Amino acid sequence: MADKWWKDSVVYQIYPRSFMDSDGDGIGDIPGILSKLDYLKRLGVDVIWLCPVYESPNDDNGYDISDYRSILSEFGTIADWEELLAQIHARGMKLIMDLVVNHSSDEHAWFVESRKSKDNPYRDYYIWRPGADGGEPNDWGSFFSGSAWQYDERTEEYFLHLFSKKQPDLNWENPKLRQDVYDMMAWWLDKGIDGFRMDVINLISKNPALPRVEQGEGWRFGGEHFMNGPRVHEYLQEMNREVLSKYDIMTVGETIGVTPEDAALYVGEERNELNMVFHFELMDVDSGPHGKWDLKPWDLRDIKRIIAKWQTGLEGKGWNSLYLNNHDQPRMLSRFGDDRTYRKESGKMLATLLHTLQGTPYIYQGEELGMTNVRFASIESYKDIETLNMFAEQLAAGRDEADIMNAIYAKGRDNGRTPMQWDGSEHAGFTTGTPWIAVNPNYPDINAEQAVNDPDSIFHYYRQLIALRREHDVTGYSGFRLIGEEDERVFAYVRSRGEESLLVVLNFFGDQAEFRLPEEIGFSRAERLIGNYDPPANLRRALLRPYEAQVYRLFA
Ligand code: NOJ
């Protein structure tokens, strides 16, 4: 497969609201990010993905954009942003921006026009329908609870919003809308950015018939009618032709409900669409039949099967993205590791997994410190629209409040949105004011200052992993073979490059675990590359320690 800079890169995701506040208003901002670039350089990351910093009424923390070409004043000015780009480039790093074009804010000028009248030139920038049988046009539910349709009195029609009612979906069937989006993308690219992360990009083409999911009462997930819709590849190929192909950039699409077969259509190197996608299969591994708030313990065998499926599914076809958390997910350490007794060990073990697979690793802010989930005593402390809507809906439906809170503790998006923990001072050094969302009370023990000063910290382990990817060309290995597929406790695999292979052995639990290296894998000339403990005396028959991770280079 082609050699590209983004394959050798490690990406760091910044959620600006919670990263660093420079002016004491309790909200992270661009000058705050500027003040921490040397920290990121020290970590060794290559690319920064900045979540939305555009003008927004903040119904969904910036994913509801009211002006695609201006910076939210809480975050700074366009001059601040230009300085940020220049300083990132001066340090040899790159910047990718969030592109949110499945929907806009209802306060965007296009929507303000669109809702004025049925014959307004912007009417068809959005998806409007008359009601059916005295109610909504169909039974699709919003990702943020309730119907995906909102009635608008002025023109007596409904508009579609797959997310909040302040996030109307854009109508990609309209070529004028598409051209406006491409012009806006080129405007940012001409400023010198290095690519885009594209928000829910596989939802942009809806089945134009907008069919009901079922007959009867209630709101339903209509995913089959808007995920990977009929014209999505046509649109992305057009976008690629008109804009993306003209720049040396990277693109990663957030894609809900894609399989490796679907993904190959988005990222296949001959397809001229995107470079990578974020899939959700691992993020659904602990969800019951009723979705993410229906908690179910994960099973390591499922995690292994999913990773193996994606590693082999895209082999020779396209590139993977590797992540275990982001601003929409709980902290990976609390979810897949142990955020108390073995915080360091499990944080390093999970990092080892992410940095030794085929694909580009994405580090979410604070992951490199081993930041954890938070448990606020009351719903009053939570800010996320998805969480608040779900709480109200499920309470009204009779679900026990403690039960709902437990679901929020496990899965709520605010777990990943508490402020970055910089040091042990008040509010973790994030702000001198009152933070927009409370800091996780564990900041005196878990913070960047402490991690940077401790040579054995998760932070320094990430530095080593990032350096290792470069020195040993980890991206150059191909193939993926599980060892002990049915083992419920140990995740082990081999990848190869000519005569050489990479062997990764991970104990996913806090108890000791037996590991046997199969005879056919030659181990006589093994070189240990990295691990979170000293290497075991004999890996052929080892008793792995809690959350032990070891990586070896083997020679045939
Ligand atoms: C995915 C984003 O990551 C999430 O934060 C947002 O709420 C939805 N898309 C809608 O834009």
C-alpha cells in the first residue's frame, strides 16, 4: 500500500472547551492550547485534531455550527487560530480541523433563511417535509432522544434533525449546498491546515423516500435509511475530486454502523474518498440490545474478534484508525482497564495495544495521563445534551434514577469532557476561574505535572511507544494473527514483515494469567522492544502479571 505521512503519524485529539483556559472564564481556549504546544511536542505526537472551534450557540458544544468561517469568541479570534496553526507548524506538527457538515446550527444564516418561506432560495439546504397523518413525517428517532423531526410553525412543515433540534440536517441532494460546503473546505485548506476529521460523514445521504422504520407508536433508530445512504460515495468522490485531491492532507471520517466491508468503500486506496474511518464496533462491545445505556460487561474474546476482523478486513485495501476513547466515549482506562489498583499498568497495556496495530493511533487528551471517568453525585453537575435528554426521557419512562446514574457513570460523554488535569493546584491548573464543568476530584494524584516528573508514568510510556513506532517502523508490519483466539484473559498477536515479526502479548486483567507461546513461533532470537514490566524469564511458558504488556521483535 502507498506510503503516506499520515500512516506514520500519531494524532492527538483536543476538546478545546476542556483543554486549557487562558483568561479565567472557565472555558478552554486557543491561547490556552498555544501555551501547551511544547507539552504535546514533548509527548511526540505528529498531528493535532482540534474539535470544533467555530461560531456556535453550543447546544452540542460546538457540533452545532452557526458560522463555518469564524471562531467562537469564547475560544479566541481568527488571529489566535492563525497563530496556533503557525506555532503547530513551527514545531513540525500538523493540524486537522473538525468538519461538521451533516448538519449545521439552526442559527446558521442558511437555516435562518431556510425556515422563512417555502420558496426561499435556502429552503432546500435542509430537509423539510409536511406532516403525515397529523404527526411527524416518519418515526425516526433522534440520537439525542425523541423524534428526529421538529415542527416549524412559520411554514407548517417539519425539518429533520438526527441530533438535537438545534442541529438541522443539511440536504446533500442540493448541489448548491454541496458547492458551498466545498468552498468552505477549500477556504480552510488554503489557510494551510493539514486535513479534516469529518463528523458523522456516513449519514449525509438519506434515503429520499424517508421511509418509516415500522408501523405503530414510538421513535426508532432509522439507521438503515441514513447510514451509508444511496449517494454517500458519489458525494465523497465529488468532494475528493473538487477539494481533497488538490491538497496533501489527511482525512478521517466518523462513520456510525460501518463494517470492514463498508469501510473499504470509504478508505479503499483506489476509491478516492477518505483516508481512514472511525468505526464503532469496539465502542458497542459493552452495550446490550437496547443500546449504549443498556450496560453489559464486555468479553475479551469479542474485543479480539472485532480487532482481528478490522485488521484483516482492511489488509491490503485501506488504513485503520485506532482509538479506544474520545470526547463522546467514557475514558478507556475506566472502561477496559482498572482505574484504581492497576491504573498505570492497565493504562500502559491499553496503549500498547493501540500503538502496535495496523493503523494510525488517536490519543484523546488526558489519556496519556491515565485520566479516568468521573462520578458526579447529581445530574445537576452534568452538561452534555445527550446525557441530560436521556436522563429526562428514561426517568419519565419509569427507570430507577440510581440505575440511570449508573449508566451515566459508565457511558456518559461528560466522562471524557472534564477539564484536562495539568497540576495539583485548584481546578487542576485548568482555569483560575470556575470551570464550565467540574474537574475530576482525583486531580491531585493524576495530573500532567506529576506524570512528567515520574519517569515510570503512563505519559513517558506513551513517549516511548511513539518513538518506537518510528525507530522500528511499526507501521511497516502487515498481517495480523491472533494467538489463542479463545483465551478469555490474554490478548496476543503477531504481525510480520518479511523474515521479521512483531509479537504482542497483553494480559487484559488484574490477575495473573498463564501464557504459552505456540511452538511454531520461533523465539530464540527475540528482541524485547517495550513492556510495562521487566520481561518474563521465559515467554514460552509465562505467568503474566496484572495487566502485563510485552512487545518483541522476532527473527525467523
Ligand atoms: C459526533 C460528534 O463527535 C459528537 O460529539 C456530536 O454530538 C455528534 N457527532 C453530532 O455532531
